[in-house]
Amino acid sequence: MTRTPRGARASASQAATARAYTSPTLVLLAMDWPAGKDFADFLGFAILRSPGFRPGEQQGFLRNKIGFNPPQPNSQPLTRDVAPFQKFHWWDGAISEADRGKTFKYTITPVRGTGPDDLVLQHDAETTVTLTLPQVEEDGIATWFNRAVVSSQAFSREFPDPKSKIPEVMDWLANGLEEAFAQILSGADKIEGAIYHLTDNHWVVPAFKDFKGELSLVYEDRSNDRTDRPAIDLLESDRFEGKPRSKTNIMHDKFLVDVEGGRVLMGSANFTPEGLTSQANLLHIFKSPQLAKLYAERGQLIADDPTIGETAKTTGWSQPVKVGKTTVRVFFSPEPTNKRVSIDTVIKSVKGAKSSVVFCMFDPTDPKLITSLLATSDRKKLLYGLLNSISDPTAKTKNRSDSGEAPVDPSPATQIKVTLFNRSRKDKKVLAYSFFRPGATPAGFLPELSSVDLSSESTLPPPKTGQKKRGPPAVHIHHKFIVIDGETDDPTIYTGSANLSNNSTHKNDENLLEIKGNPELARTYFAEFMRLYEHYRARALWNVAQGAGAKRRAKGRSKKSAAGAVAQTFTLKRSRDAWAKGAYKPGTAEFRARTQLAGG
């Protein structure tokens, strides 16, 4: 329902533009209305989807929890025609497994007005995007991204007491990623793999135990890390061979090879309850005998537990491998200490970006890589980044960096962390995981969890009497990918197990893929990245605004004005310049995002 007490406003003849970025579980819509620069009362977009969201519903508006008035406890989401979408991109996550392969139409309509009682949809300027949702497997490459976000309103509403529904919690968070194991094992007679941590007793270990073929796994087994031993003991049989890996910093690979079927499963996910669910991760299965052979040969090499020096002798980029239309190369670390071919290749590609770079990683610490990433925005290209954490190495309360160094005469790795911290505060294009904490939650929103204890589904033994209860590790963003020019027809993706650090380059067993020639896959990465980025961006900016500095600034204000400032944080704006001023100013990052991503 739209309210038009002042009569319909005439819209400009120039129509909106839009582009969809799809994955099997969501649709990211990038939208633009070039004529919006001419209308100070442009208040955002209404988005109508066909088919709708309920069984038999022909069409329905995407909904917004944020309205023109502060949300109230338990308030319901509003449709976009009364609460327009004040962003130039947003995602539709209401996609089910049954929707894959179906056609959807999104009608995107600019909205003008002054507030909830004065909104007019500009139908003359609307545009439509028609798309077919991809299947999990497209052109020989299967792709799964888990949902991962324990810190979300949807999770808080769905699982007010998650401990009581651990299997359902895991299914919801995995988002289908667990299917990768059933697929790689199905029809295989011989599986060889290399696994950093294997503790999942909900899906993975039971699937391995039920597997009727031959199973051989290289596993991490150093004196200070016996994490995999319980699972290895559970798998003991005459069809299973476990091969301990100890002569490396860490054996950080995560791959399985269907030797005779010519398929390889790889990605960022550790085979743990948290790695498959609450930590943001992905998995691929490539149907490629040539690529599978490369991975199998690597597994056989490290199965004999060679030294780092011996393993480094065989390193280097593979020859290009064709998987359908896609061109793939793989690099197996470690490299010799005086070489850094893998990471320098990534840096060269980042520096050559023609339009954009997005990265989503746990903890990249290579100074040259981080410098090249941050320089992307300095070169007037789009840059978005999401990390697990961004620490302040100079903080007085924590006067040491993550490497244990005091900030006096810091190493290059510590210096780049200072740079990263300062840039993250300045332009807010690189952000870290965050959540709505109890006691500092926006009005109308629920406090969120930072983790869920999934140890009941682990092969690790419960803590001994008197021991502190073991909880999930402090890892939320576990991805290791960089996408270059992902919105174009000539993208490059880097993905795998490598954290792109000195350790991952020179001391660990790792695998890194370079993927070219697949714009659809790059757009899937882009869509899944923006889902996480926008989710955590709202929380990160809220927490910065409500931090100690914000409290000091508010000290001199009255209680009424301070409360008003908080309430306005999550309410819609009543004029264009209050939400989109920078987006219509040429030369700004907001301008580039508005015009590039929507394909105008």
C-alpha cells in the first residue's frame, strides 16, 4: 500500500538500472537511479519479487526491519513500499533448495516522498531483472557457502535457546555445505585426502565410517596438536589408512580426491562442527581428472611426512587446467624461504584490477599484500574487505601486537597491522566481524550470540572434571578468498586453504587456486561476500558509534538528545542527501559503487 496525500510526483524519464549477482542460496541486487541526483526527495527503492515468499503467492515485496520510526520490541519487518530500501545493493536470502533452477523476476522502483505518510513509487522509472537461480553445480564446478552468521536477528529469532536444538542449529548454519561430503563419497571407490582438523561427528566422521571404499587421509599430528587422533581412532579399519603429518609448521590442507572418478573437494572449511557451520567457509567440488591428479599427487607426497625443505623443492604454479569453460591453476605451498611466487602472483593481479577488489580472509599478515589491497581504493577502484578481526597494536590496554611485539620498533607485520587498523577506522571499507552485544543493542533488535557451543557433535573428548569447559575457537570469518573485477566479464578468483601470510607461504602445507574465465562463479563469490560484509558492517559501525569515544562525546548532551541520536542510527532518512549524498558526487567510492555494480 502506498500513501499519496500530495498527489503523484512525476518521475524522470530516465529509468533505474539493476544487476543481479546470484548464488544457489541468495540473490544480491545492485540498483541505481541516475535521475535520483535531480530529486532531493528520492528516498530509496521498493523491490517486488515474483513469485512471492509464501506458497501460491504470485508476488511480494522484500521486507525491511528498519522504518521511518524507531523499531519497537518484536516489531515486524515492513514491506519496501512503506519502508523503502535506502541502499544501492541488498540481498534476498529467502531462497530455498527447491528454488534452484527456477526463474525469478525483481521489479525495482524508485520511491520519492518525505516520510511514511508521503511515499510515491515512481513506476515510470522502474526496471525489472529476470534471472534463473543457479544450481549448486554449474559447468563442472559445485559451490557451497555456509550461512555461518550466529550473530544475526534471524538466528536469534529462530533459536532463542540454541543448546536445545543443536542438530537444527547446525543444519541452518551449514546452509547445505555438508552435502559436499556425501557428493564426493557417492560413487567413489577410493578417496585420498589431507585434512588439517577432523572432529565433526555430526556429518563427516559418520560419512567416512559408512564409506565402503578405500579411504586414506593425511592428518595434522604434531606434539602440540593431537586434535585429529580421536577421529582417526574411530575410523580404524582395514579399509582406512591414516598418515600423520608432523614435519611442517601445520598441515593446513583441506581436500578430498575421488581418485578414479576424477573429482576433488577443496576449500577453506576445516572438517569440524564449527568449521562447517558457525565459521564462514566455502567448499568446491571440481569435476576434473587433471586437477584431481594434481591434488592426489600432492597428498601422496606429504603422506611420507617429508621436511619443509624437501616439500618446497616441488612447489610452483601448475599448468592451466580446463574445467568446462573455466581455467584453473593450483599452487601447493610451502615455497623456499627466498621465494614468494604464489603470493606475488596474487599481488600482481590485485595491482592490475581494472574496477574492483573484494577480499574475505581470516588473518592476512603479508605487508605487501595488504598494502596492495588498500592501494586499490587509492587508485579509485572499488574496494571492500572483511576480516576475522582488526586489532589496534598500539592500544595501551593491550600494548602488544598479535605477534607479541611491543609497538616500539615494530616489525613490518606489526606496522601493517597499525596501517590496517587506521584505514579501517578512516574509510570503513575494510571491516571485521562484530555483533550486537547485550546491553548495547539498537532499539527493537535482539542481542546476538558470538558463538554456539557445538562440542556435543565433536570427536574430541569432553573436558575432565575440574577443567574449564572447552568452547568454540574465536574464529568467525575463516574464508581465504580474493575476487578481482568480480562484477565484470573478466574476473579472477583466488581461493583455497592459504591465509596468505608468511607461514602459509613458507612453512605450511597449503593449496591455492587461481580461477579465471568464469564470471558466474565470480558473481556468486561477490554475492556471498556482500551478504557477510553488509551484515557485519551494520554491527561494526554501530559498535564504533556506541564505543567509549561516542560516550565521551555524548556526555555534555541531554539525555533526550543522546537517546534521539541512538534511535536515529537505525531509522530511515527523510531526504536523499541524508542517506545518499556521496553516491551522487563524482569521484567518491559511493559514486563508483552505485554506477559500477548496477551495470549502468
